[in-house]
Amino acid sequence: MDWLKIFSALFIVAMLIFLWPRAGQMIRESRKGTIDEWLWVGLLLLGVAAFVAFLMHSMHSTVV
Amino acid sequence: MSLQNSTVSPRSESLLATNQLIRNTYLMLSLTLIFSAAMAGVSMWMNLPPMISLISMFGSMALIWFVLPRTARSGAGLVTVFAITGLMGLGLGPTINYYLHLEGGDQIVMTALGGTGAIFLALSAYALFSRRDFSFMGGFLMVGMIVVLLAMLGNLFFDLPALSMALSGAVILLMSGFILYDTSRMVNAGEDNYLMMTVSLYLSIFNIFVSLLNILGASRD
């Protein structure tokens, strides 16, 4: 295992240590979303996923 | 002139504060993105080694966790934000250099750049103009972030290209969620500090760009 991987692992562990308490706090303090609100978010993220798929397809088709 | 005309109601005062917060945040975001791009250019020109990326990430995260919360409400906060974004730009140089050396690498980098801009502008504009409240996403986004980080840690040891691509996709969706969440916090007075908002939005843009580079580079192969 090279140094780059070891430092990457350390970086991720440090992020987890710092994010853990904040995540707990945000889960406790976040209000509950309605089904309608989650549907809107799902739709927007689906749009992002479709856009990324389009970019991947256009990148792939320029090679083939 | 009556006194009524010269006084500002609390509602319009809060609207003014929100508009000012939005204007300051986007102005600061534009400046930091330009500065970050310049630093990435310097790093690419100097052909810095990949280890610089990690060192800059450690440095910028230390500034975000320990320095920014203490300086965000003072003039020093401005310097901290430029230091954070400058370091992250410097760390991005070796990554961009790597993709530019691939066949058709310039197209990968330009597509990732355009794609990142399109995703950010579309989501931010939606949250700004619809004025919807996305504050309910906070807990979900943090749990998602922890799950992705754990999977990334696992993939460092297993080194599966398919998992790496799936994780990049997950990061793009998570960061898109953070853009909605942060913009809605600005609009609905959940946050009043433009420096904190700038760093938060900058991190989302940065992560979307890096993940798009990874996905487009892999799909090119």
C-alpha cells in the first residue's frame, strides 16, 4: 500500500470523526419532510442523474 | 413627508437582509472560484506531484473545522475563505493535469466544467426562485455523506473501478442535495453568514467537478 492511499485513508477517517457529531445533531434538529417534499427532491435529483448520464453518453459516443 | 414612509417594516427589513446575504454570497463565490482556478493553473504550470492534493485537502479541512468558525464574523474570515479555496485550487492542479494527459483529456475537463456549472446554476436557481424550504434534507444528507465516506474508505483497500464510479455518482447526487439545502437556508433565513454559505456552496461545486471528472474519465475508457 503506497503513502498516497495511507494519507487518503487518514483524511477520510478524520472527516468521519469530525462529521459524526454534526450528523447526529442535524438528524435530531432536522424537521421531517412530507412525502410531497421528498418527491420533489427525488425528481430534481433524477434530473441531475439524467443529465450526468447524458454527459457520459456524449463522452462515450465521441470515442466510438 | 410622513414618518410612515421613512420607516421599514420588520418583514421588508428581513427581506433586505436576505437579498444582501444572497448577493454577498454569490459575489464571494464568484471571486473564490476565480481565485481557485488561478491557483489550479499555477499548480498545473508547476506540475506539482499528486501528494500536494492530499496536503492541500488536509490544510483546507483544518481551516474549515478550526479557523473558519472562529473568524467567520470578522475581517479575518475573508482571508480564511480565500486561503481555503486557494489551497483546494492548488490541490486540484495535479488531478486536472492527470486528466489532461489522457487521450481527449481536454474534452473531459471542459465537459466536467460545463456540467458542474449547469448543475449548480439549475439547482441554485430553482431553490432561489421557488423559495421552497429544503431544511428537512439536513439529516439525510449527513447520513448519506457518512455512508459515502465509509464506502470510499473500503474502496481504498478493494480498489474496485465500478464502486469508484458508483461513489462518484453518489457524491454528485449528495452535493446536488447540499446545493438545494444551502440555497434554501439562505432564502429562508436559516443562515446569516455569507462566508459560511460561500464555503459550503464552494465545497459542493468542487466535489461535483471532481466526481464528474472521475465519471467522464472512466466512461471515456
